[in-house]
Amino acid sequence: GAGVSQSPSNKVTEKGKDVELRCDPISGHTALYWYRQSLGQGLEFLIYFQGNSAPDKSGLPSDRFSAERTGGSVSTLTIQRTQQEDSAVYLCASSLGEGQGLKAKNIQYFGAGTRLSVL
Amino acid sequence: GESVGLHLPTLSVQEGDNSIINCAYSNSASDYFIWYKQESGKGPQFIIDIRSNMDKRQGQRVTVLLNKTVKHLSLQIAATQPGDSAVYFCAENANAGGTSYGKLTFGQGTILTVHP
């Protein structure tokens, strides 16, 4: 498909285990974002990748959270030593990104998310 | 800190009525705004956007109004349908400028319920 793809759609893990969440952005999008959404809440920004620039990690809640983007495409969000408060839906989005001209839009297109449950 | 918030967390309307969802923002540097619709179990879906050099923009059955004086944004949905039932988020960006980059700040969302 042409949209943002995330896997797995659901993940159940035990407290203390590490998890990896995957995001495949829309082809040609240079910007990629991760958000966290707790039940009944808005979206909390986690991290942003733009091309080959250093990522904006200002939203990561602790050093247990990290993300990488290989080859400017697929991204993996890793949560180490998971805690129950990490339970949430993790959403990935991509957009055309910087340098696309004044008429380009930074509309972010979202995947369906990964629902993480930490027991 | 800066924030984007919504006045009403829930809104219930009858099918066929018009809906108005409101959003207040506090960052005076915000120059780009987006409305998203999120259905249960899905990611947010783009509805309409507006830049700060405009005060109104219309789409199909939707209109976004921007009042920079009072830092208020609204989404109007005409002839609301049951399929419009979802959570609606406004989001703002204070760094759009002349580029397409934008780290969006989202509001808490309004739950719209449309009764047949």
C-alpha cells in the first residue's frame, strides 16, 4: 500500500522486557515522526527525523527510549526495560519534509499505530 | 509552556446538523494549523489545514476558521453524518515558515458523536 505501515499492530510484553516497534513511511517522504498516545489523550511528540540531519529527540521521556532510521526510510522505536506506564499506542507519521518549497505542505500522514501493553 | 487545547471534550449532534469544534492555542508564533480526524483503532487522518495568512479555508463539507486576534481555531462540519463520529484534534506548528518542516503540537481532542 501507499500509506504509512506500522508493525506489530499489537504488542503485549512483560515489565522489564525490551520491545521494538517498526515504521515504514510513505515512499519519498524525508521526514518521519514518532508519537505516543495514551488512552483518551492527545498525541505526545517523541522524536523526529529529517533526512540525514541529527534527529530531534526532545520528546523522548527517558533514556529507555531510542529510535533509529536506517537508510532514510524504515524506523525502529526501541523501549528498553519496559514499565507499565509505557503502555500506550505508538504512532508513526511521515511527511514530505524540509526543502520541498514554499508550496509544500508539512502534512503528516499517520500509520494505524502499535498498541503496546506492558503487564 | 506553549499548548494547544480544546474547549469541549465531547460534542453530540443529530445527523444532518452542523457541528462546530473549537480549539484555542497559546503560541503566538504558530503559523500553521491542521485538523485531524481519528476513528477508533486508526491513526489520525488529515482533514484540512490553514496558514496564518488566511482566516478561512473551505473543503468538502468542512470549513476551518482562524482568529489570530484571540488565538482561536474552529472546524465546522456541514450536514454531519454518522461517519463523522470520531475524535477531532487540532494541531499547530510554529516553525512552518518557508519550509515544509513542522513538529506539530496536538490538542487533547474532541469526541464527536453523531446520532442517526
